[in-house]
Amino acid sequence: MKALILGLGNPILTDDGAGITIAQMIKERHPHLQVIEASEDGLAILDHVVGYDKLIIIDSIRTEKGRPGDFYKLNPEDLKSAADLSSSHGMDIATAFEIGRGLGYKMPGYISIYAVEIKDNTTFGEGCTEEVEERIPFIAQEIVTEEKL
């Protein structure tokens, strides 16, 4: 099974880069895994994911109820019209994947999304806030374990 880990975010907007930082840590610990980091919007993501059987997306999220460093496992349907996603990607992932399928692209059959609760995605700065940063090693390991990578 051809699998891809896709870390999303903006690495110069503090916690918005959490998905990329977690993907980098997974790659450092497991160099045999295919890992890509991206800051593009929904449709541009198709260029990265076409042809894979399994896709694991890691991105940031801001909800009213969560604490920085919490993380959630979602599926693409959970993201339809998800107004509370913190990322600045122009189109939601679910819509982009529907378009990809409609165009006949070979889209991954298995998609899981890990959303990391963040504190700050508006301050310019490389690196996450302390609350998120201290959870990154745990989250990276949990994703590898959960996905049996």
C-alpha cells in the first residue's frame, strides 16, 4: 500500500505550522515513510496526493472547546464547510478531493486527518507556542501508532 503523510500549514505563523512540524518529526524518526510538507490551498494539494492509496493529513485547528495541544482524528466528511478550521487554505480538503475524483484522478482510498488544537495562528514567528510545542513528540508518535506505519 502506497502511503503519504502530508503536513499542512504555514511555518511562519507560529502554531499554524504545527502540522508541518509534526510531519517533519515523523520523517526524522521514520525515514522510510513518504512525508511531504505543504502550505498550498485545497486544490494544489491534489498535486501531492494523486496516486497514493493511503493519505494521512496533519493540520491545525481552532475550536471553542479544545486546549492547545489536543488533537483529533477526523475524516474528510468532517471537514465539509468546516468554518472553524484555522488554516488559511483557500478551499476545504473535502471539496478539493471531490473535484479530484470528478476529474478522474486516482485519489487515496483511505484518508485520515489529524487536527491539532492550536493557540496562535496569527503571530509571525517560526516555531509553535510552548503549549503546542511540548505536545508535538507525543502527537507524532500517536499518529504513527494509530496508523500502524
